[in-house]
Amino acid sequence: MERNINIPKEIVRSIAGATRVIALTGAGVSAESGVPTFRGEDGLWRNYRAEDLATPEAFRRDPKLVWEWYDWRRTLLAPLAPNAGHFALAEMESRFDDFTLITQNVDGLHRMAGSANLVEMHGNIWYTRCLREGDVRENRDVPLAPLPPLCTRCGGMVRPHIVWFGESLDPDILDRALFSTRQAQVFIVAGTSAMVQPAASLAGMAKQNGAIVIEVNVEPTPISGMVDASLQGSSGSVLPELLRIIDV
């Protein structure tokens, strides 16, 4: 549903005239599609916390258990579809000469909505990585069989292509996110509390490099005081309206 959002005219003109636009998204964008929270008490599975299972140590100790958890997550995600916020961001990619979408989400909904110039900082739950050869491949089988799954090429063990607790981000992925952020003329932050590093520092970096920073969230966040425009509301309603304003 459309809503009226109040953005100063000079900011609207700057957005409309921009060529390099970056968007950073977090869990709030996915929540509107029904993606559940897999952390905290609400994310308990068989009395395990996400923090107990999403680690290299847990996978070495019991890969079948970890894959059973991811298989359960994939089963919950499989019927879900992108929402209006996902589609608005995909549309923005066609509006600007250089548009990059950086996401902290692993559910793959941005890809499904049509976003192509995409930086998935924490990986993608629909991809596996071979531990023997390092190949990354898409796998949308639900349910998975066998468990744990094996590489279809070499028969070796595969793991979810996800950045686990205690692991560093892929340096190439991080470099791409940082480079895009430094080049941004407009930086949109949608559906994230901007508290998890390193994504949390991107908005500040963009601001320091002269970008106009626009926040879209259902409630104020730690960065609300430093942005150029804080648009309160769901990304599924605000982002399509922002796109409409840009088009006008």
C-alpha cells in the first residue's frame, strides 16, 4: 500500500540526479515476506540456538545435525515470495547507471525479485560450497537428500554457503561492498538496525564520503540521527513510494 513520505525537495532532486546509488538491506525487509527470525528464543530448534549450530565447530562435530537445521530453514523459506520492497529495489537497478544492492540477508529473495548487481555479505542459504574443491553451486532441493548432501561433481562434503559465527567475510565480497559504498552518491539503508558489523559502518562511511543517506525502518535506529532523511514505515510501503517520487 502506498503512503505519503516527506523528503525535502533538495534531497529528492539529488536522488533523481544521482548515477551511483547503493542500498543496504537487513532482516526487516525479509520479515515482510514472512521470513522468521532464526536467532534468539523464537529461533530455537530442537532446543538448539542458531549460535550453537551456525559455527564451523558445530559442523565439524556433527555435519548431519547442522544440515538438518538448514534443511528445516530451507523448508520454511521455500514457499515465501519477495515483497513490494524487494521489487522496488530491483526496479531501482534499472533507474540508475550504477546501482548496487548490499544485503545481510541469506534468504535469496532479492535474487528472486530480479536484483542482479547484488552483494550478499553473509552468503545465500540456497547455495552450497564443496569443502574439497571450493565450488559454489545453487541447490534448491527441498527437502535435501541425502543428509548431509554431497558434491555432485566430486562426491565430497558440502556445507551451506553461509558466513558462520566466528568466520570472516569473504575478502572479495567485503572489498566490493566497501568500494561501492565509497563511490555512492545516495545510500539507502532499509530494514536494518545498523548494529551488526561490518555492515553497520557502511552508512557512516557513505556519509563521510559525501553521500546522501536515507533510512527506511519501522522504528528509529542508532543511525537515525546522522542520516539526511529517516523514513519511518515498512520497506514494503516506503520503498515503492520512494521509487515513485524518483520517477516523478
